[in-house]
Amino acid sequence: MKQDKIHKFHKKSRRRGTPPTLAKLRLQSVLTGAAAAAVILFISFYFLLTPLNLHAPMLWITAFLATLAFALFNNLTFALGCQGYENEMANERVSWRELSEKLSLLYFIPLILFAFTILAALSGISALHAGAYASLLKVEDAVFEDDLAETLGTDSIALMDTMSAQMLGDREIGSLSNVVSQYNVSDDYTQIDFNGSPKKVAALDYAGFFKWNNNKGEGVPGYVTVDPVSMSASYQECASGMIYVPSAYFGQDAARHIRMHYPTVMFGNLHFEIDKEGHPYYVASIYDKTISLFGGKTVKGAIILDPATGELTRYDLADVPVWVDVVYDGDLICEQYNWFGTLQNGFVNSVFGKKGCKQVTTYYSDDDDESDDVAPTSDYGFVAKDSDIWIYTGITSVNGDSSNIGFLLANERTGETHYYEIAGADEKSAMAAAEGEVQEKGYQASFPSLINVDGNPTYIMVLKDASGLVKLYAAVNVEQYNLVTTAATQAECMSRYRSLLGLGEAAEENNLSSAGEQVSEEPLTATDEAVIRIRDIRYITIDGNTWIYLIDDKDGLYRAKASAHEEMLLLEAGDTAAITYTGKEIVTCSKKTSGGDNTSDNRPMPDEADAPKDNTAPPADAPAQDSDMTPPADAPGGVEKKLPATEQKTS
């Protein structure tokens, strides 16, 4: 009975040989497939912010997924709808096989898109365009002494890493109860040059969706600036709240706000900066693909967003305002230089001969092992130069040794890149040398900065304890990384380093002292104190001055100049002494107990006319003489070693 009713309905409504139910079913199938494709397109554009640009690989992936979803849902809906109508289809001479063949044609569209995307990606690989990749970054050879001004002071040296900046910023915001309850400090700090001084800046972030929903009308109230020289942070309140920020949602999200206004632009590297008046902005780099369809990523401009008003301004690369410090991000510069360094003599040479191939220095994180399965990461530091921020990184051969053959400086605003041919230790070796100076403390060195000290390329860095607090500063000579100094302040560290090289006022004081003239020295500032049991004492003559080295029972090493600490001449192996010190330099020393009995006052004083024994110090004013005594392994020189930098200055 039911089948008769259906047959009569089809017979009355027959049109052009096809039952109307099939026509409706086709329409329903198309609408279902279109809805599935629309969901894919909406997710890609609104949430993933895919640009409508043929050079964007994500656009082609989206097209593939959308057409595949259309074909799947269209065919599935039609197939399910046709169940129970086999007899009617046979009566109306509609073949299921014919319908299936027609429906299967829909799958060819996503397959074609998928194949085209793969071929387009392969057509832009470096093996086919080695010369084009090598020419993306213009690298100029330069002279280090002429290009990087000599570092005379310490107010322009930015040594703070992002982790230390985060600690200071969080501590500053933690004291503001009305702010910390609603906002966090962003982890994305930007290194900028603010009116001639290096600064790290980060905006506040909403502390979650509900905090945004409660405060979206007022916006984010301010940002944090961190001074990497004075190691201090300050909170800056904005005149108007920042509405369009990365931590906001929906239309107030900064990246989405840019995408809605520039749907075809490929942008990235969205970061926070402030202008010379302290007004906050977000800056995004505009990218272009110059090799084939997807290859050869480079920068062509920037978009600047005023987060308070939502105003957007697009600039070509040559027109970017001078207060903007970052348009080329460091990772892109390192990637482009690796193309330049490895592909300039052709792709085949980069794989087999490797003649002249070089790359930026890389490292493995503490959680990675140096295996073929883990790719090393490039690292770089920052240098403030010509009111801009330049990244610097060492250049090494592709063989992966621990030495540099040169250095790279690149302007993050303009992309201008300079190469300096200077052989020396790489950054990790210098960090290890600095850590070795205070190995008993277990301090860890941050990634160093590169400075010029009277023509001597020098690494300068901070040493931090396990909690991330900065304890010491260290300077390491690039070309001779056994020349190391540490101190509690940047100024003191630089003074000692210049003295070590035979430069400046400190070196002149040493020369006057060796000539018998009385010169007052600036006292050191003690940062630590300890009670040690002396295992051994060594006396080493360095540049005409006698130094006393104390080695404790835990293999800790401390030293002091004999002329400044004559009381230490009474110390013997086995004694217990209370010392205050910074790094390994002794500031004060007093004997607590003697190694034998406690009546050390009856011990005879050494006769100055007698030759000094192994553990007896020569008089402070005795001339330097050869000695068979071997200095400790980490002593900075001895009677048998002269500093090359000093020889160059005195010759």
C-alpha cells in the first residue's frame, strides 16, 4: 500500500524523466556539502587568520579541505537519501551506477588541488633555486673596529635575557593589587632602543577569557619597561586603555583586527613597541614569497596598530618610522643567512663538497641530546647601535666545531647586514669560560652581547644563580677566551677587563705600582662570605705583582694581591679563614684557627733575606723572577705567560 502511494506521487510529479525526490535530494546534498565547506572556510579565515593570498600555503590547504568536505558531505547525504528508492529509480530508468560515477567526479577537485599544492611547494625548494635563496640577504663585509664604536661606558650594554626580564616585570606588577588581579605581564618582551637607551618592553595581557569580558570596555591599562643595565622594572600606565591586543578575543584580538582590514596581506611577527614619547603600538611585519609560489620568504613592509583606537597604518620597508626597532625578526635573518652561507656556491656543494659553507652558531637545549633526530636552534644577542637594535650572532663552519670564523650584525628595522671576519671562540665556549671562573657557585651564563674594547672583540654577559637572579658580570675576550674577568657590577667588570688587556686607568695604576709609586685602588665590593679550610696556598707573580691563591678543601679557588693583603702572608695550609669575596677576588680575610695547634702566634716570621719556600710569599716589592711553580689551571697567567694584548700596547 505504501509503495503504491509513492509510485503514484512520482507518476504525477514526473518531470524530464527524473523523480522530483531525486531533484530535491540533489539540492539537499549540495546545500549540505556547501555548509561543510563554509565551516572549513570560516575556521580558516576567522580563527586561523589565513590570508587570501595565492602565495600563502594555508590558502591552498584550506581550498583542498573545503572541496574535500563538500564532496564527502554531498555524496554521503545523497547516498543516504537514495536508500529505499531503488525500484523507483529502476522504473524511471535512473541508474545508481551512473549517479555514483557522476558523484565520484567531485573528488577530482580536491585531489587536483592537493597535487598542485605539493608540486608548487617542491618547485620552490632550494635545490632548484640555490642562487635565488643565496641572494635574498645582502651581506656586506665590514671592519669591526670601524663599524662598532668602542664601548667606553656601560649604560648602552643590554645584557638581560628574557627570563630575567620576566622575573622583574612580574615582581613589579605583583605589587599593584588592582592590576595583578586582572592582568598578567606578557612573556613576549621586545628589545628596543628608547631615546638612546636599551630597554625591554612588554604589554599586560588579560588573565583569561572572563577577565577580558569584564574589562573589554576599558582595555589593558598599561605596560612594563625593564632596564637591562640597572636591572630594574617600572610599570607605565597608558593615557587610554589598549583595546586591540593579542590577549583579547573575537574582534578585539589584534591579529584578527589586522586580518579583517587587510585580508590579502601575509603578516606575522606581531609584537609590542613604544615610540619616543612612550605611546604603545603593535607592529606586524609584512611578508612576501619571492621564489616560485611558496619559497623565498622576505620582508616588504610593516603594519602599525594603535591598540587604543584600532587605527592601522601600512608602510613599505623604506618608509617604516625610525622609532620602530623590529621589522626583521632575528629568526628570519638567521634563516636567510644560512641560505646565503650554504648555497652561494650551489646546492650540490652545500651537500657534498661544502667548500666555503658557513652558518650561524647553533645550540641544543638542555632537554635535547645532540642526535640526528633533534635540530639545533640558532641563538643571537642584541646590540644597540645608531639608535637601532641590531642582532648579532657568531658565524661558524658547517662542520660544527666550537669556534667562530666571524660575526654577523643585522639591523632589525632595515635588514642591513654586516659580516666581520674575526676568528675566535663561539658564544657557548665563552659562556663556559665565564662559568668556569666561579664554578664553585654553579652560576649559569646568559647569552652574551658583543662589544668593542679598544679594538678587541669582547663577549660580555651576566651570571645568574639557580633562581635566575643576576649575581655577577663577566667579560671574555673573543680571540683568547682564557682572558676572563668577573665582577659584581658592569663598570667594575669592564675596569678589570681593561686592566687585564693593559688598557685604561687601571692598567696605568698597575704600571705605577710596579715602579714603586703609591696609587690608591678603588676597593672591591664583597658579594659573598665564607669560612674556608685552606688546603693549599700558591704565590704567583703576574706582571710584577705577587698574587696569593688560596685553595680550600672543596677545591674552591680564591685570590688576592699580596701588597693589599699582607696579613694573608701569615696563612698556612690547614688554617681556617673567614673571607668576604666577589667572584674569586678576596675583599677581606682573617684567620680563625691554625692548622696545627692554636698557638700560631709563636710561629717565627719568615726572614726576608731567606729565599721563599714553596708556601712562603716573597716580599711584596720583590721584582718578578722566574719560578718553577705551576699556577692553578684557571689562574689568569703567571710568570711564564704574558698577555698578548699588553704586548701589543707596549711594543
